[in-house]
Amino acid sequence: MSPIKPIQLFATASLCVGFFTTNHAYGDASYADPLPGISAEQKLDFYLGEAIFQKFWIPAPSSTTASDGLGPIFNARSCNNCHINNGRGHAPEDGIAGGQIPSFLVRLGPKLTTQFADTDIYQHTGDPVYGQQFQIAHTAGVLSEGDYHLDYQYKTEVLADGTKVTLRKPILTWDTLHYGPMNSNTGLSMRVSPPLVGMGLLDNIPQQNILSKADPNDIDRDGISGKASWVKYKGQTQLGRFGFKASMPSVSAQNQNAFNTDLGLSTPDFPAAFGDCTEAQSNCRNAPNGNSPHLENLEVDSSQIHLVNSFVALSAPPAMRNLKQPWFLDGKAIFDDLNCGACHTPKMVTDDSSEFSVLHNRTFFPFTDMLLHDMGDELASEFPEASAEPREWRTAPLWGLGLSEKISGRIGFLHDGRAQSLEEAILWHGGEALPSKEKYTQLNAQQRLLLQRFLESL
């Protein structure tokens, strides 16, 4: 390992802690403050969108059409059930039923069928009976899809200095399947809900900037083969940006898909009022719905989607912390020496294409390249999704890592929440990230602590 030397951090670091980010006491709402500088009208839309985001939906029919249409099968009653204070979800503990943790989801897909960019998102198939996502809650007269619990396999990683780190891997066991056995060709992928941090900024990185970092054939022979995620959405091939597999092309697409799949609500782009019900679930498809003429014959109309989009897009990312601490640059030097920045690109810029002028031409530091990378067999899902092969995942942004427990009350990293510390998350890295992981195992205790403190400051 090369000597660790202090380096000059970002020349524009003032943008991290000044005008464009949240910079306060970092309480439990610090992922849900609006960006400074938005107009009075946008601020009103922001808080109205937050109210819809936090609203508890109810089954139809009800005495009011403003909040009905939930289900018939679903995972949560509100967006905030999964994204507590806009933060990340967590995995169930050993033996705890999955139905008790709405921020933990099980995605389904065919193991042997490739679902790439020439297939529209609407046509992606899951299990023939259970659909694209396993639903653990239901309205009256309809069965939920069942329930499951997790057990964990444990293994010990021994670092170069003799330190032992216990890693856990979730193993899912079905407790009940109310609609019969699952197809033998169906694979699963466990997910926790991701934090909603700086989504508007990530949505407005120019496409060419993301593509310029892609090297799917590793032409430069550096071992890093970032790949763009291409998805077909509403008949058009678009760059995927959101979700652990970068399978959604925009904030609006991500929000509408979540309304439809997680809550069973119809939206302009996902108008099926029965959500993720399959043809095999006739009672579910024929259940009452909340589609209303004054809401464009939907349950969540375009006006409500605009408000929720405003809330999500205009929520400010937290500022970096500890920039003036002497150890910050030492931690950054270790980050660089491990080559973490090859995927977790520190700096990004937006263009001026957003409907929100406050997002125009901004420099920010999310620590992601927005590309898909091979992360190895240990983290692989059991089926491909959009452009992503089972071993491929979008580089997770690192900003706000140190606030995770304050925001949502739990710590759980990686796509399925298995890692209970940043160190565990690093030690699960494989594939393209294996050389960085192996260099991490050679660090001494002080170096590991410096890196952790740096990551917690982003």
C-alpha cells in the first residue's frame, strides 16, 4: 500500500456546506428539508407533497375519495412507512416475520429469462402467480400473498491485523403462500427501501456525463467496467437512474412505480388500480378500487404526482460534516488509496434542463457514478432486471451515511440491509470491487477508523 498523504479536497467544497445543502443539527428530519432558494410556490408544493408522502391510504370504497384506493394487496399504507423521514429501511432480525417490516421488500423475477432494455417496464414479468413483488398485506375480501421470515448465515472475515469481523447473509424461508406454490423458475431479490437523498440532483445529471464514465468492456484495463442501465419506459429507451438496479429513469417514474407496486394505487403511468395483482388472483383484480372521475379516473392523479415529485426532488441532501477536522483529509486519502472513487465518484454537476431552476448548474458530491457494476456472487440477485445482470448493481451514493441511524432509527447497509456497519458493507464487496476490499483488509485499526469517520462525514 502506498503511503497515505493528505491531499487537497474539493476546490468547490463550500457548495457542500453552504447554499445548496441541509446544514443544521441533523435531527430526525434532516433528509426532508427543502432546498434553500426555492420559490414560495415551490415551497408550498413541497410541503403539500410531503403531506401526500406521509398520508395513510385506506381501502375503497370509503366516505372520502381523497385517500382511498389502497391495495387490494400491498406492502405499506404510506410512503413514509418505508422511507421513514426519507431514510433507508432495514431488514428483519432472525426469525421475525417479514410482514412486520414494511421497509423490507421481496422482488420476484424469472431466473432464466433475460429482461433487458428492449422490454418495457410495464411488461416485465415476475412470478406468474405472485407478480413482481411479494405483498404481505391486504384489504377485506382479498388474501395477502403470504409471509416469510429471515434466518442469517454467519461467517467470519479475518483482517490482516487479526481483527475478526462477523458478516451475516439473509436466507428467506416462506411461511405461507396463500395462492399456491411459487414457480420453480422464479428467483427472488431482497431489498430495503433506499434513502431519498438529493434525488432531484441525481435526476438532473446530464446523460452524457454519466455515459462518459462508462467502460463496459474495461478498455482502459483498470478492472472497473461501469455499465449504463438502459430501460424502456412508456415506449422510449431511457437511461436508468434510480433503484438498486437503476431500473427507473426518473424521480417521477420511481415515485409512480412505488405507489402502484408498494401501495397498490393507480397513477398516470401505472393506471392498474389493482397494483401488482396477477391474472391468477381474480379476487384481487375484481376488488373495489378508488379510481375517481375527478382524479382523472385514478387514485393518485397527475396533480398529486407533481406534488410528491416536488417533495422528493427538492429535498435537500445533508451537508458534509467535519471538513475542518485534521483527520478528514487523512480519511479521504485512504478512500483514494483504496480506489473507492473509481465507482463512488465524488463530484457531479447538473445542467439547466430541470423544471426546477434551483437545480440548474449545480455542483454536488453524491459519491456515485450512477452506473451498474459487477459486485460478485455473494451479493447477486437471482434474476436479471432491466439492463442489470444478477451480479450488477448501481453504485450506491454515499452521502448521508453517517446520519442513517438518526434518520430512521436503524442501521442496515447494502441492498438487503444485511450489513450492520460500514465495515461489514465494505467486506461484502466483490467482483470489480474485490481489489479495493482486499486492500481494506490490509489496513490497520487506525486507518480503518479514519476511513469510517470520513465515510460517516459525507
